[in-house]
Amino acid sequence: MAQRPVAIGRRSGYVAAALILALLGVPLLAIFLRAGGGVLPGPSDWAALRFTLTQASLSAVFSVVLALPVARALARRRFPGRRLMVALTGAPFILPVVVAVMGLLAIFGARGLLNGVAAHFGLGPWRIYGLHGVVLAHVFFNMPLAVRMILQGWQAIPSERFRLAAQLDLPPRQVFRLLEWPMLRQVLPGAMAAIFAICLASFAVALILGGGPRATTVELAIYQAFLFDFDLGRAAVLALMQTSLVAVAAILALLVTRMDGSGTGLDRALPRWDSPGGWRRLADGAGLALAGVFLIGPLLAVAVAGLSGLGDLPSGLWPAIGNSVVVSLLSALSTVVVALALSAAMSRVVQGIGLLPLALSPLVLGTGYFLILNPVIAPGRLALPVTVLVNTLMALPFSLRVLAPAYLRVEADFGRLADTLALRGLSRLRWLLLPRLRAPLGFAAGLAGALSMGDLGVITLFGSEDRQTLPLLMYRLMGAYRSEAAASCGLILMGLSFGIFWLFDRGGGKSHA
Amino acid sequence: MKHLGFVAGCLMATQAAAQTPVLNVYTYDSFVPEWGPGPAIEKAFEMECGCDVVFTAAGDGAALLSRLRLEGARSEADVVVGLDTSLMAQAKATGLFAETDVSAKYDLPVDWIDTTFVPYDWGYFAFVGNVGAKHPTSFKALAESDTTIVIEDPRSSTPGLGLLLWVKEVYGEEASEIWKGLANNIVTVTPGWSEAYGMFLDGEADMVLSYTTSPAYHIIAEDDSSKEAVAFDEGNYMQVEVAAKMANTDQPELADRFLAFLVSDAAQAVLPTTNWMYPAVMPVGGLAEGFKQIVEPEKALLMTPDQAEAVRSEALEEWRSALSQ
């Protein structure tokens, strides 16, 4: 494999990896230089680290374990509305944090639907605040992502295998052992590592639903170092700690992941003849229904809350929408290009590097860029370009997780054929990779675009008068008592995020999803 | 020829623009939106100064100070609007701000002697709840009641820090005990004011830490008098918001004029119903009707900036450990 001429060339992958290391490392270095060295974290920071690790591990495990039956049911059942359900799994993940928390509280909060129903039966009240609330919220955010990653794995198993299994009348247990388990071994560690890393950097969700300073995460400690103490050295050391944790998680995931194609098929759509009936059918149905309600409930609550204020939106709405859409499209484009380049390296190390931005605090990253730019140009003038850059870095790990395994499979399954045909460089990209990778490319771009749309990002740090994005407008409305208008802004934001995601995902479409 | 004329026009326009001095005003985020005080103040000041006012917004007061410190001597800022009394000592220690002669006959509950920072509005921190509920009127009564509250984190928000200093100012050594008593009343702690207030409006808690002026917003802007703030027996802690001239400004005279404008009637009349705080100098037209319906605490509490700076780390540690048990 090592000697083969490859697609867009491994070199582009190494260049992209080096670029990412630089984009992450240089800002940290800039902060260290400015602070004149690091400052060791204090006892409260270590407590924050412990809490962060606990909640992130629990969140990752629960998200993936709960995603398994849902992904399996989606993979082996065909029913009306299935496509919509698959598309909806992208929604919670791309919601702006505050919007999602409000949606969750509308269902699980003190005045929420759940407690309302429970009160009818003389039960409750049930309190969401605590570690369980943090994990619940993180599962809401990330379980759908896990479903998507695992579902992709299922769909990558060639349909001939399942047909053969059906012909041999293999019981579900054997199908699992022979076909599904090897695939899961490939997909699960990566999914778990990714979600663990996302939850590491959680801050607002953890604090609000954690119920107080017990639920202090490292990210909040960074905020404290930066805002309360203005201790840049400590902020940088904490950021480094966070990134090292992601690095460890990425290494562990890569060590247990086995990377190989599951064999070549004729690449046809797969009706599943092996879908077991009986109680398994019922169980699949129940799992899908539960997951659907859990995911859609808070989204509906957000939508309903946003309707009443739609007539009362400020005139700054349209420019903000324009800015957000431009930032989102540019971020989607640049993320996919970089992710494709990284995938081309087909190296575990490069993939690991691609995961690193996951837990890098936007605050620290933004501060670093700020310090670098400040001697050259007033940083506020570059607010939008820097936002695109940071959004690209933040979305990259997700897009990479989607793209890299697919890339590897295409190369493993069709690479030799392409070599025989002397397909290289751009023509290999055009005739082999892009057509084969349409579905994951669309999904990856959709994720990146939607994430970027909903993210407040570094714009507050670089902010200036006229460069307002939609999330910023929403926060400003919230900060001015205008909660109805803010809720409407949230609804529009959700609609736009979802629209961008759907557009790309659908455009990549034609997969059997 | 037409083109030449166009080019010449452009050149002249840039020259004219170059001659108009620019005043860069750094402020917090909620100052600049179309519903905030920024646009009206900008328009009114530009009418009389023959200059161009450019706002740059950065988060809240603490983020604003952090940003100025990051930019250091290279900052383009001429004036900063939006620091407060709990940040003043830190701000002064940076040496980034210049003294000013601007002063006014302030209507503040405290004497103002500082010559660097110019106060432009102020308010009392208070717990806000729904009219009709029975609200405790002291920290001790609150701790003994089963009233639920949502508060802001002092590490990331101005009101949160205000509450921290409030409890410390009243109870000193006993502050830790008070926090332990409050622990089971606190539903949760949010990163900023917006999330806390939103949660209160959604019914997640009986009361929220905000300002005595919050109900005035609901009365004036929404014609809704269902919210009330509570004056505490121990007194209510104040927040005084201040502006200052940067030491490195290239427009020192213009900066002083802006500060003077900020405490003049034109700006002071705008602030109460855009920033929802009390004006530092009572405008000639007085306050809007809604402000007269809200509670006025009998006792105003405020630490000096040096005191606040001296106790805040210790107070934070007490808060953290009392609420982490």
C-alpha cells in the first residue's frame, strides 16, 4: 500500500496536517510569550479537570451506547419518513448551545412538559440540574452524531454480504458477529473519542445544567483565568491541558480502531433481506420512536417559542443573516477541502492531528490570533475572516471523522483498479474519489456549514460595530430583555442551520441513507 | 470625462473623510445595538463635534477590559465606555487610562471623587420575582425560605461578581455561612445575565439576580407590571458604570468632549430607557413614569474599588467552596 501512487497525493495531507499544527500551536505560543511563561493550575483547576473528565466520559459512553440500537434499526428497517429521521439526527448537534438548553428546559425543566405530566400522576418534581442533567444534554447533542457515524459504517458494508447472510439464513447473532462487529470495531472508538473530546470543551451547558460551581469545567476555568484574573499564562496552560486530553483520547481511539475496508462489493443499493422479524421488529420500532421523541421534543419547543416574536425582529436581522450565511458557506468549503486533504494522507497520525482542534478553546484560539494580528492590523477589521478560520478548525474534526474512513474504503476497494488504469492526481479525484465520496462529502460540508452558522465563535472577541452575525444578534437581544425576539432569532437560526445542513447533505445525497 | 469626474469626486470624498477626525469608542456588547444607547448618542454627538464616532463592542465589562489589555499601547481606542466600580482598581493599575477634568453634579447615592473614571449610569443589584409571590427581604430570610433563585457566575459575569461583593460587604467573615445557607435555594448558576434572566422568565426559578430597574423595562416597553424587584433589609449593592479616556489616544480633546457629552443632558436623557439604568445626572425632563413605580432600596452599598479588588479572590473562593459541597 505504501508504494502506490495515490489520489491527490499524500503530500497534500501532510501539508494540511502541518498547517493545522501551526494554526493551533502558534496562537498558544503567542499567549505564552505574552504572558512570559505558563502558570501552574491551582487546586480549583484540578477539581475542574476531574469534573470535566467524568462528565465527558459518561457523555461519550451514553451517547454511543444509546446510538447503537437506533443506528442498527435505521440500517435494517425501511419505513416512510426514514430519510427525514436520518436528516433530523443532524439537528440537535448543530443548534446554538443556548437555544438547545432552552429547548431542553422546556421539556425537562421545572416547568417542563415532563414534570407537567408527572405532576398529573402525583409524581415529581424531577430536577434536571446535576451531573445527570449535563450528561442528558450532551447525549441530546451528540447521540444523533453517533447515530450518523455508526449508520455510515453500516451502510459501508457491501449489500452482497447481507444478501449472502440472508441466503444462508444466518441468525441475527451470526450476522452481528461476522458482519457488524468488525465494522463497529472500526467505527465506535472514533465516534466515542470524538464525542468525548466535544464534551471536554463544554462550558455553558455544563454550568447551567450542572447546577453550580461543582460543575466547573476546564473551559470555564479558562474563562475565569482570562476574564476574572486576566492570567494569560494560566489560561494557556489550561488550554494545553485540554488539548492534551484530546490527543490522548485520539491516540487511544486509533490504537483500538482497525482500519480496513470490509471487502469489495458491487456497490448497489441494499434492500435488507436479513432483517429479523418478531420482537426484534418491535424493539427497533420502539427504539426509533423513543429516540425521535427525545430529539424532536426540544426542537419543537424551540420552534414554538420562536413563533410569537417573529414580527418584532430588529432591522439588523438581514445583514446578520447575510454575514452568517457567508461565514457558514466559506467555512463549509474550507473545512471540506482541508478534510479531504487530510484524508488523502491515509495516515492514523494525520487523522489524530485532525482531531486536535476539538477541544481547543475558541477563547484561547481567538486570543492567540488577536495577539498575533494586533501588531500588524487592528484585529476588529478581520473579524469575519478570523471567524471563518476558527469555525473551520472547530468543524474540521467532525468532517474528518466522516470523510476519512470513507476515503480509506474507496482507496482500499477501488484503489488497485484505479492504479491499473493509471488514474492519478486530479483525474483520480474527479473520476474515482469525488463520485464515490459524494455522500460523506455532502454530510461533512453540511455539518461544517451548520456548525459554523450556530456558533458564536470568536466574533465577540473581535467584534466591531457592523460585523454582526445571527448568533451574536440573538445574544444581544437576550441581553436586552427582548427574549421573544431572541427566541425568534433562535428559530431562524435553527431553520438556517438545518437548511444549510439539509442542502449539502441532500446534495451529496444519492446514498442509500 | 465622466469617469475622470467620478474619480476626482472619489478622491475629494476620501480627503474630506480623512479630515473628519474619528473617535474610536470601545464599549460592551449591549451598548451598540439599534435598541441600545449607542446609536442615539453617536448621532447626537456627531452633530456637535464634526467627527465620526466609531463603536467597537467586546462582550461585557470584564471582556472589554481584557481586550484593552491585550491591545495594550497599540489600541485604537480613544474612549472606553462600560467598565464598572468592581473593575476600576484593576483598570487603573494597567496605566492605560488618562485623568480627565470632566465632572458633573452627580445624582449618585455615593460621593464621586475619582478623576480618571466618569460615571454615566448606575443601578442597584436586586432579586427580581413575580408580583404576588411572597418574597424574602434579606439574605437570611432567603436562605431560610424555599424560594428558588437563579444567579450568575462571578467568574464570567458582572452581576455575578456584584452579588459576590454584596454578600461580602454585608457579612464579611460570615459570607461563607450565608452562601452555604443559600446553596439549596440556588437552582443553578449561569455564565451570564441573559441565560439567568431567560430561565427566570421561563419559570425555572422564583427569582433571578438582576437590577431594581428590570421591572421598569417590563412596565415601559411591554406594558407589563407583573415583575417586581425586592429591596433587601441589609441594603442593595450598587453598580456604577464608568467611562474613561485612553492614555494613548490621538484625540485627547475630542475624547474629553465625548466624556462631557456623556454626562450632559442629551446623553443622560437617552440612557435610562435604552440601558435600563439610572442616569448619573438627573435629566431636566426627569425619569420616565415607569421608573417611579419601581422599588428604591433604602440603603445603598458599594465597596471602594480598592476594597473590591482586595476581597474578590477570597470571596470567590468562599463562594466556590460553599456551593461545591
